[in-house]
Amino acid sequence: MLGQLATELAPLLADPRVGRECTAFAARVAGLAADMPLAGSDLPAPSSGQAATIAAALDTYGRTSPQMVVFGTLLEAALPRPRR
């Protein structure tokens, strides 16, 4: 099964259209997030070190999540269908 997945997914993951879809997906999510209300200002602010760590984690998450969604969708589509 892993061989089949590798055979099915490798060309799709190398396809520039997949990269463009990941970028477009991330942009749509960012647009939706921009419209969400912010947390109240009565919350304690993180220290500058905490803020930097949080920002770095969010940056990594933001760059990898679209690829994870697209990869999961491709993976699901490449799996053999159960026999009924």
C-alpha cells in the first residue's frame, strides 16, 4: 500500500498547481482570520521572549497547515477503495 501511495502522490506533490493551491488556501484562511474579533485587551501580554516564541510557532503552523490539508486530501484520494 505504501508503494502505491508513493507512486500516486509523488507526481501530485511535485506539481506546481499543488503549491499554488496551498498558497491560495493559506491566503483564504488569513482573510477569514482578519475578520474575526480580537481577544479582549484585558488579557496579560506575553513577555517579548514569549511573544517571539509564539510568533515563530504560528509562522511554522501557518506555513505547514495548508500542505497538511492538501496532502491529507491527496492521501485519502489515493487510498484504495474498500470492497463492498
